[in-house]
Amino acid sequence: MRLEALAVALPDVAGHPNRVPFEGVLTLVDEPSNRPPSGARGHRVILTRAAAIAALPSLLGMAVDYAPGWDGHDARRKCGIITEADVEGNRLQVSGYLFGKDFPEVEEQMRRSNAGTMGMSYEIADAHVADMNASIWSLTRATFTGAAILLREKAAYRETLFRLAAKRCRSTGLAATVPERRCTERLGRPHGSNNGQLEKGKEARCR
Amino acid sequence: MEGAMSESVEKLSAAVSLLERAIASLEQRDAAMSGDVQRIVAAVEHGAEISPRELELERKLAAAEQQIAELRAQGTRPAATRKTLPASTTQLLAKGGITSLESIDAGALDAALTGLSLEQRIAVKAQLMRAGALA
């Protein structure tokens, strides 16, 4: 299993009222979207693994937003932040925080909705298409500018996922119960010593 | 001599011109083939959403695929055959000393059926084959 991962280490604040951890599958790499994304002129797209890995740094610190109907993006409703991203297998996984106090309706929606009904959608800019004439566009370069939480059926990729995380730090999988450990600990750094810095890790996310 | 030189120069000049046009054409084609897109959002465009009918069909397809997978899995498993035989056949075999259908020896079976006519022997063997006791 190949894993490429990046994370922004934020200081832990126990019981932070505005941080609700989430995790999700933002998209699949090297696999065509099930539907043509918006802006792709009716073409389905493949985000290549190389492009996704190269674009991982641009994803960190980007916001997650939502539209009231859970059917698309609304860049002015930024309800959370992405702090970790990795490509594991063909899944681009992300995790971060929702601003639970500011957007209680989002947390409420997540708790109310059935498991597996919520998905994610990326927003990219400056995407390079290898062959504009191809029926499926292959994206060989991109910059992530944000992501949205939405109903899975509204996502161009059917296999995306969004859910509240049980704990702040997740393992390589999307297990529902992950032992509570700080990400700074998994990287062997003292707590709070590397706040805000970009870290690169491979293999397991938590020790 | 000069005439030949002049002709060669003209030919070369024409070839260079052709090459330049070809390069320009290739560059144009390349630019048209690959390109940059300012913004892509991985959400289904409004108006292009999955209709309830499509959703229903997708659900049915998923269910059908699951059923096919299950049937395939069953097909790869050794069939649990029910070894039942008509009572008359069982009695005939018992008289010949065959009481279990789990391991019938071909020689023992032939010996057990020696008292029967050819048709009866064929009928018994056919029944055993149907029951899965005889390969």
C-alpha cells in the first residue's frame, strides 16, 4: 500500500468548542469520475495520482464549505478547515475540523444523516488537461482551492465520503474508533513544538 | 553548374518553408489537444443531477451485481449433493453388500449388480450418477 501524506500540526486544545473533527474521502485518483464535474464541459475527469500528490500541499489549510441544499459548493459558507491529506491506494483522504460552534447546522446534518450519505467534492484551479479532445479528461496538474460537503449523489465521484471523526487524529484507514493520540506525537515531536508547520510523513499516521 | 546550384538552393528553401509550416501546424494541434481549465468543481452541475429513475436503476444494478457475485461464489463452492436413491435401488445395493453411498467401489458395485439384467444395471448406475454417488 502506497501512502503519501501531509499535515498541518495544530496545537491541541482540549474540549475546543469550535473544533469538530471530521474525516473523509475527497476524491479518487487515477479513476474517472462517475459524472462530469462542473466546469469540465461535459467530460468526466481523471485526477492523476501524480497530479493529486503534487497538489496535496495546496489542499492543506483550505476550507470546506457547504450549500444549504447539500448539493454543491458555496465558497462563502466556509464551515471548516482541512489539516491533513493523504493518498492511500486510490483514495485521497482528508481530515480536519468543522467550526461546530459557528455552524451548528452542519454538525447537526452530519449527526442526523444516515451513514454513507454524505460525500465530498473538490474545487481545483489551474487544472491542466492532457488532451482536451479525450472523452475523459486527464488532469495532470491542479491546485486545490477548497472542498465542499454535499450529498454523495450530488458529487461527481460516487465513492467520496464525509463524516465526523471520533477523535482528532486518525489512522491510515477510516476506522470509526481510533485511539486518541496527538498527531504531533505520531511524528515524534514534542507537543506544541511545531505548530503551524508543514509536516510530511509516510506510513502510519498515528503511532 | 551555377544553374544546378541555384536549383538546389530553391529546392532547399522550399523544403525549409514546408518544414516551418508543418511545425507551426503541429504546435497549433498540440495547443488544442492539451489545455488549461481555470476552475473545476467535482460536484454534479445543476440540471445534470441523477434523476430518481437513474438512482433507482443504479440501486437495481448494484443489487443485481451483488446477486451475481453471490451466485458466482456459490458456483465455486463444491455442491452439497443430496445422495438419495429410490428404496428399491437401496435394497438392491444392500443385498450386494453396499450400504453406504459415500464410497462406492466400482468393482464392488459391479459385483453387487451381477444378478441384474443389463437394463437394470444401467438404471441403477444412472440413479447413482444422478444422486452424485457415482462420477
